[in-house]
Amino acid sequence: MDTMTSLLLTGVGAPGTEGTLYAIRKEIPKNLVVVGTDMKKQCAGSYLVDDFFSVPTPEDPSYVSTINQIVKKCNITAIVPQTTREAIAFAANRHRFTVPIMVSQGTALRRAVDKWTLILAVRPYVRVPHSYIFFDKESFLVGFNNLKSSRVIVKPRCSSGSRGVRIISTETEDLNTILQSKGSIPTIHVSHFLSILKKLPEPLKDGMIVQEYLPGDEYSVDVYCDRNNGVAAVPRLREKIINGISFETLVDMRKDLVIITRTICESLLLRYAIGLQFKLDERGDPALLECNPRIQGTMVAGVFTGCNIIGHAVADLLGRKSRSSKKPRKVSDVRYYRYWSGIGVVHGDPV
């Protein structure tokens, strides 16, 4: 009789959960139970899994013990984190768990999550946007003036989904630009941003990043990293992005992105499923924006190329050989479209 696999999937309130489940079930089509968790007591993802538990935030002292109680109660085989905050908590407390966890080693993960330490780690090897760290108005102006551009990007060192990202511009937007903007990164005039910094009661503890604005297309690369630094990669053009989430994406097997991805993964020593974000500069060359050392929301797109990135990572975690190819076989006009949908719930039951 085949052994039952029980996976604990965290962050099931995330918009990419349905895709993650699809990829996992393609890899393990039978004898699979998926138990979901989320910080929210009510979320759509709770109705997509076989069992569900609400958990504290990963920073809460009771988080680890709560997860361990679920592991014991549900006879969990392995844990698959979907959020960066939880990945950090699992990496820091790996010694407190008795089941395998799909997360990179702690030092490597923290270096990748922090956009500033990521830049410092990889810029000897690959193109990154020209960037400066700032803590107050004066240090921001140093970076802003050194970039010599009417438009720059500011972002927190640690964030995801475009949270905290702003375009800072010396140009004033007209009404037409405001009315036409939809789902894009908000723009702030530099004078307004300086007034915000001027009101800071004290310098920013960890600082923020002011960065070169890149005008080209944005790419994601979904990556599986094995224990020997072997890489399976599926680059895709992010054709439509809303609030940091890909709604229309096209698989584009650019050789330069695959080569750069291998270089980055070898230098960062990450494991399992990770995501890399790139943007093209004015010459069309890709520059690394950030690294998500976890499952990405649209990583399921790889399934339709024959290279199931999530499936590879889960199989590796379980010590099995993946059913999927490490090289995408179908790469001509492979697209993934996201759309708004939902689940009707009456008296706690989906209908």
C-alpha cells in the first residue's frame, strides 16, 4: 500500500495558493493530504485544503509550538512555507522541528531577503541597479543626487509584493497620467518625499534603499535549486502586474536570464523553490531587483512547460525523484492568466 503524504502548507490566504496546490497535486497525484495554516482565521485558501488551522504571526513566541502541535496532531510529513516571514521563522528554529522544512539555511535566507545585503552579495557577479542606502533626508539626497536622474525608486530593505515601493520624481504628474495609472507603483514628487523624511523623529534604524529607475520590462525567474547547486529555471515576462502580483505572464526562456540565475544561485547557496525578479535597463540588459527565497505566487506557470518548479522542490524535500522534467519542454507561447474569483461560504461551508 502506498504511503500517505501529509504536507503542511503555510500562508494559504496568499493569492497564489490555488496555483501552489495545483503544482503539488501534479507532483503527488494520490495519497496526499494538505493541511493549511494562515494568520487569518477566515480566508479563501482554508477551503482549498483538506484541513485548516489559524496560527499566530511568525514573530509570536508561540508560533513554533503551535506549528509543532499541528505537526503532531495531523501526522505531518513535511512543511512547505509560502510566506517570507514564516520562512525566516522556520529557518531560525529548524532545530525545534522533527520533520523536513522547505526552506534555505538561515544565513543564506536572511541575506537574500534583505535587498541591501542581496545587492552587496551579487553585484560582483551580475548587474544590479545602482543603489544607495539612506537613513534620513541628508543621506537620501546624497544617493538621489549621485543617481543623476529625474526618477528613482525607493524601497524598504525587506518587503514583498511591492509593499513600500515608490517612484520618486522631480516631474509633476498631469491629470491624464493620474487617470490612466492602474495597478502601477505610486509616484511621489521629490519635494513631498523630502518633507516626509524631514519629519522623521530619528534616523531610520535599518535604512531604506534609493535605486536607479529601470525603464524596461520586468521578468520573474522561478527556480529550483538542488543540494549540489543544480538549477532548473523558468523565466517569464510579467506582462501585467497589479499590486506586485502577475496577472498576465509569458514564459520567455531568455538564455541570459538562465545564465545569470545560475550564477546568482551558486553565490547565494539557496535551496528548494526560489524566485528572482529582474528589470531590463535602457539597453535591454536584465538587472536583479530582488530574491524571494520561497514559492512565488505565479510559480505554477512552470507546470505548463513540463518543468514543475514547486513539484521538484517538494519531491526533493521528501527525498523522492520528481515526476517533472528539469528542462522546460514546452516553451513556445506558454502563458498564465490570473483572474478574480472567489468561494461562496454559507454557515461556514463552501457552496
